[in-house]
Amino acid sequence: MLNSGIDAPNKGSLVRVSEAFDADLHAGNLTGWQQEYDQTSRGGFYGRIVELPFDGLQVFCEHTSQALQQKCVVWPDSVWLGIPLADQEESRINGLTIRPDTIMCRPGDCDFQLSTPQNYDLYGLVVDKVTLTDMASIHDVDINWKELTEYGRLGVPDKTLAEVRFLLARLLSVQNKETPPRLQQDIVMMALLEVLK
């Protein structure tokens, strides 16, 4: 069983890249997560994580070359959003199919399972509930916590998804060294609030 003795990532501003050629090793490369990956397709495994950790906020893009069954837990008092890249094959969260107009979501300190196909790419955002609540209050956004923490997936308009994917791709670019960390964090939070509207 997965334990929940995990902490949020430390504040940082540099893009961190990790690669692995074993699914188990790859599962341990995401900061602040407790994970177990089982490969379900044949062939050599390759995984890559490009991660940008902030104080109370984590942004990453994960690539996995083989189909996986994943058991995941993110740090307590947080919310995770998983946004597959456009034109990805179906994935599932706790058995529920993720369609092109849906994203995944789970609360922290709560086991969940993902099924992902070969050559899968996913953007992930994890945010402390307090940070999210404060930002939502400042910008007058009502958060439906029941929908966000209980259902496993959210419907999001195509235009909003396209804009958020574009923004995350730019932020996670290894060449992106000119944007100050505080501005990066504010941009991600605004994108997150736009998704949650």
C-alpha cells in the first residue's frame, strides 16, 4: 500500500528534467509524489519528466513510452489536475475514460489509479488548497470543491484547454530562462483559475 508521508516540493524556479529507462525508477522521479508504475505493454521503457516546482505549486510534463497502470498519491492538502496533451489516446482515472474535453483531478493524500497508453504525454499541476483558495478569493472565482475532489474528471472548453496547453508548453520549455519565477507562478495560477471557472 502507498504511504502518505510525502511533502510538497520546495520552492524553486529552474526547470528540472529527469529521465529513466525503468518504469519503477521513473515513478520515483516526480517530486513530492508517492507512486508505483506497472508496465503493461512490451518493450523498453523510457520516461521523462520536465518539472517546475514553486512554493505551494508544482507544474510538470510527463512522457512515458509504454502503457502503464499507475498507483498515485500526491501531497496532503493539495489538488492535482492532469491535462493530457492534445490528440492523445484514451487514458483512464479510477476506471473513468478521459475524453478530449475532460481533464483529471484528485485531492492530495488520496490514492488514485491511472491507466495510460503507449507514448503518453501529460501536463500536471498540483497546488496547495490554501494557495488555490487565496487566489480564487482575490480573483472572485468560486471553486466547486465537490466537483474538483470527488469526481475524478472535469469538462473544460476546447479553447481553454488549448490555451492552457500552450502556456504550459512555453513555461516548461528548457530554454525559458528569462521569465522571473514569481511571474511564472502567477501565470500558472491564473491559468489554473481559468480552467476551474
